[in-house]
Amino acid sequence: MNQSELAILDFIAEHLRCGFLDFLMPKITLLGDAGIFWIALAIILLIPKKTRTTGFMMGVALVLGLIVCNITIKPLVARPRPYDVAGLTGPYLCKIQHDFSFPSGHTTASFEGATVIFMRHRKWGIAALILAALIAFSRLYLYVHYPTDVLAGFVLGVLFGIAGVYIVKAIEKRLAAKREG
């Protein structure tokens, strides 16, 4: 494993660890567990007609990420967690993870949801992107992902978020054309 990535995690642990972040980061990371916050938000957005399209776009993005990242890439790459490589007895301040490290699923799901919201509603999107960045950082702070896991999750999340927007727009366009013709 890349020692420079472990050095970054060690730097975070040595220089940023404090009581406030020890309290906050496990709670922030919970928002990304199984994408639950973003899934719940997508479902909530499906309810009002005004935000329904955004909810569908988030749903498409989240499904893309699940298939490509969690079902395909993670088992293929099979990268061990940093705490396993560093010889620690488990992650710092959170439960032991039972899947592989690359890419970060928390980060992927967070940036999928945040990207869709940003593309559809800039004001709310900025807040969503800040939350996604905090969730991504929490994965480093808690020593459960390497920086490249988080970087890959960010890139894939943004790409799948964009894809979700354009896929749903294409479907809407096709349905509108069928209604007219």
C-alpha cells in the first residue's frame, strides 16, 4: 500500500484530532452510511410535484453509483482498509467496515446527491456540496479510507450525479415527444 497515503491519514490523526471533531465526525459519517441520508432525501424530493424530477435524478445517480462502485469496482479492486494495513485493531471512533476501501461509497453517494441538487437548485446545492465534503473528510478522519478512495468517490459521484440529471432529462424529453406525437 502507498505509504504516503497512510502518512496523510497519520497527519490528520496527529494534527487535527480533537474532542470536538472526535464527537462530530462519527455523526457526520453516519449520514453517508449505505447512502441513507441521500436516499431519504431523494424519496422526500419525490413527494412534491415541484421537486419530483430532482428526486428521480438523485435516484438514478444513486443506483448508478451502487452498481458501478459497490457491486463492481470494490470487489474487483479489493483494496483493504487503511486501519487493516496500518495494523490497527479497527477504525478510529466508528464501527469496523466489512467491505473494501476503494472507492469510498460514502463519498460517491454524497457527491451524487449533492451534484444533482447543485445542478437543479444552486442555493441548496452549495449546502449539499458542503455536507458531501464533510462526509468525505470524515472518512479520512476516521481512518477508514485512503485519500485516493475519497478522491475516486468524489469524481465518480460528480460524474454519476451529472449522468442522473441528463438521463432523466432525456427520458422526460422522450415522454414529452410521445405525448405530442
